[in-house]
Amino acid sequence: MCHRTEAADVSPTRQSLHDADPSARRALRAALSLLPSAPGIVVAYAGLAVVTVVSNTLGNLVSAVVLGAAIVLAAGALGLDTDARNSLGVRLLLAVIAAIVAGIAIIIGFVFLVLPGVYLAVRLVVAAVVLEDCGPLEALGRSLESTAGEGWTVFGVWLATTLLNAAVAGAVTLLLLGGVPALDTRAGLVALQNALPLAAALGTFVSGPVTAASDAVLYGWFADAMPDEDASNAATSGVRAP
């Protein structure tokens, strides 16, 4: 069962979000303002970039762990309560499983030609796990619930971070190759293949912290409008929630 508690203090950034309507621009600005106060996020993604250069497969495996840890750091800077019943290690392990579950949902969405909507709807599954102690399947439902009616906001954030990643990766690729490679030659294809891992790693290094901080902002924003399950169940049973 998902569990959320409120932090005693509300940061100025979070208060400003409470006072404004959700939008991609506001979410991105809030995310960027959080990064200086949570340098661990940048350090985490620097480590992920190194791992990705060494092994892209290993980088993909640990990316959900890095995202989960970065969301916790961003949520703390935002003023969200990050205490949980499960340890951080357990939550990060569950985040990996939740990311796999979300990936399966995306594949199903692709089969039924509703991929964009499914991808955006499951974007916050990792945040649900690490911030609310949700199980993988509960996190999927929590993400669907939290993003309902906020598709354009989530899409705007996704588009901005995706373009940032692509721009950095593209610029690094051109820099490493000294221009556009000749893809009609074997040498050009080999050079491109050698350049892509480093370019992709640097793209993730730049865009990853923004993505994680944005997910924390979005989840804090949307979760405030959702009932806490513990409180709802307690109200139903007549027992006071912790």
C-alpha cells in the first residue's frame, strides 16, 4: 500500500508551486532551481555517464536506481517528506522492478498504437515507489492517477528534456567526428559507432538531473491533489492515520 507523509516545513519553491497552476514551464523552472541545492543529483548522473561509457547495457540496468536516488534528493530539496517505511535500498530495488513493469506497459501500448499516452502516463512510477513506498503495480496505478488530466504538462516536460538530451548528444557527436560523418563509407559508420556511447552518456549527464528533478516536482505537484491511501483507509475504518 502506498504511504505518504507531509514534511513539517514547506520550501519556498514548493510553496510557489502551490500558488501556481501546473505547467511544463513552471515545472522545468522549479527543477532547475532545485539542482544547486542538491548537487548529489549531478554526481549520481556523472557516475551513470561513466558506467554507460564502459557498458551501455550496465548503464541501462542501473539507470532506474540512479533516477530513484536522484528523485529522493530532489524531493528533499523541494521540501517533500522522503521518510519511508522501506529502506532506500529496498525502494531502489522496487524502482527497478517498477521501471520494468512500466516498460512492459509501454510495449503493450505500442502494440495497441497508444504508445505516447501510455509512456507519459507511466512516467512517474519510479517517483511513486521511492516517495510513497508503493509496490511496482501500485506505482503504476499511482502514476496513472497522478497524471490524469495533466497530459500536456507531462508532455511538455518530456519534450524539453528529450530535446536537451538529443541536442547535447548530437553536438558531442559532431564535435568528436569533426563534422557530419560520411555514412556511405565503412570508416564513417565505424567512427559514428565509436562516438555514440560517449555522446549518449554526456546527453544523459546533462538531461538526467533535469529529468529527475522534474519528476520530483511533478509528483509533488500532482500528489498534493490526490488523497493519501493511508488516510483514506483510516477514515473508512475510523482509525486515525499515522
